[in-house]
Amino acid sequence: MKWHWKIGRIAGIDIKLHLSFFFLLIWVGIPVLISGGSTSDMLMEILFVLLLFVCVVLHELGHALTAKLFGIQTKDITLLPVGGLARMEKMPEDPKEEFLVAAAGPAVNLVIGGAILVSLLVAGSFTLPLDVATLSMSFWVRLMTTNFALVAFNLIPAFPMDGGRVLRSILSTKMERVRATRIAANVGKILAIGMAIVGLFFDAWLILIAIIIWFGAGAEAQSEDLKDGLEGLVVRDAMISQFYKVEGNLPLASVYQISTQTGQKDIPVKSNGHFLGIIRRRDLLSAIERLGDRAPAYAAIGIEPEGISLDMPLMDVLPRFSTCQVLPVIDEGALIGLITPESIKQRIWLKRRTQKNEQKPPEEKTDTV
């Protein structure tokens, strides 16, 4: 089932609408009717939400177009009930660039809110004495204050909000990016705890926001830590060179025996030296059930992942694990090794252990008489 639909394209960026967004409109509109409001009142509430999400799109475009100035492309922007999600290729690592990209979104909302405020002033909407109750019901005043609220909310110094990235960019000018990320993540977690406590007594929504901030902070810290661990490493550094592989015409019964005896769940298949694909354990069992023990190994190939080269950066390998947890390393058409998430973790561990040992001061030697 398709969960989102493309509704437009701006500056080369696809704008998509998630299915859950329609439930938001229902959730906003139905209570108006239940509370005695008219159909016109319901439509105005829905219109307000739609205009608010236009502001959200402009917010995300602020991030995307600023990132584009630094050579970073944005794949698409998806509208969700909780806001917008811009899928960028990456976030800038230069502190100044990250600051500008992160701040661009809230800046857009600040401009929108300011423009509405000026328009209301020119139109004479703020005549004295001010009636706060009446103003709070004004369609445009609500849209203005909501944009200002989005600025304040997004500048909370915690991941995954823009304020967390702003804080990291500032800290990164004084220290390493990994350390800056950890500090920003810890600040976010402290704020999350505070929000959760306040939410217990005043507003349950604060608890939900606190949960999002807590996990967002943790995910950002882990992601940056992983990037730091992979820096400078290529495929040959983490490649598994000792493994079992089978010929394409080997009976499935023999493949199963190799898998059970060696504990290797994913078996590469080759023919005349050329890589054909990988047999996963579940595909092997399924093929034996369907085709019998004597069927050839190539009949059980469940996936044919694209081969990777020895000098490919490990950071570029990570996205490929979404389709297969075992990737073949190919050199001149021949299978020479495998890469797995576990082999990468082990290489990172070895790298950090080596760095730690190199940083240890040499032990002083004492002469005894």
C-alpha cells in the first residue's frame, strides 16, 4: 500500500503528503461539529491547518534551499501530522554551514509571522483597547502566533529540533564535532526529563514531546559516533576474506550441510569464478521445500546485491544494508570478500582500541640497583 503521494514539486524538490495527514484533518474537523459548530466553522479549522502546513513546507524549503547553497541536495519533503520531514543527502559538517541550514527554517516562520503582524497593524486590527479574547479567535492572529510558536519550539536546544543543530554548530567551533554532538544530546535529554515531569502535572503532550526529544538526542549522538568511527575506513579495512562459497550447480542438500556445519547463514554462489548472488538461510529452506534436495544452488538465490569495490568508503556502504545484510566485495568480476554490519562494528572497535593505545603515555622505566 502506498503511504504517501506526491502533490507538487518546488525548486526541484518533491512535496509529498503522508496518508496519516488526512486523519489529522478529520481529528481537527469532527470535534468542531460535535461541540455545536457549523460546517463553515469546521471548514475554517481545516483551512487553518492547511495554511499552517503551507508554512511548514516553507519552513522545510528554508532548510533545503540553504543546504543547496552548500551543494547538498534534498530528495523530498513529506508532510506528516507532526510536521514536515525534509530528506537531505546529509547535514553540513562545517559549523557555519550547519548553523545557517538549521536556522533557516525557524527564520522562515519568523518572517511569515512578522509579515502577518505588519499586515494586521496596517489593517488596523489592533485598535485600542485590545480585546485579548477577540484577538485569540482571529484567524490571522492565530496563524501569526502559531508561526512565532514554531520559531520558539524549533529553537529548543535539543535534537531532533533545529535548536539542537544550532547548539551543536556553535559548540563545534570550540571542540570536535563528536564531543559537541554528545553535549548537545545530553542537553536535550535533560530538557526531555524536565518536560516529562512538567507534563505529568499539566499537559500530556509534553510527555510525548519529551519522548521524541529523548530518542532523537540518542539517535543523533549514535549517528555522529558511528560517522566518527568510520572516518578514513574503506571496504578493504573491514572485509571478511575467509568464508564459504558454493558453485551454482551444487545440490541444495550440500549447501544446507555447509551452512549448518559452518554456521554461515548467508552463502555466496558463483559460477566459473563469477559471482551470481547470495543464498540466505530462509531462502535455502524454502527452496528445499519447493524444489527438493537435488535442485541446484542457483535456484535458491534470494537476492543479488550489487558488488562493492575495495576502496569504497564504509560510510557509503551503510545505506546498502537496508536491502541485504551481507554485501559482496567484487574485484575484476570475482568475489573476493564479504562485508556485514558485524564486520564493520569489529573494525570500528579495533580502530578505537588502537587509537586509545596510541594516546597512552609511555610507561616510565626505572632502573634498580
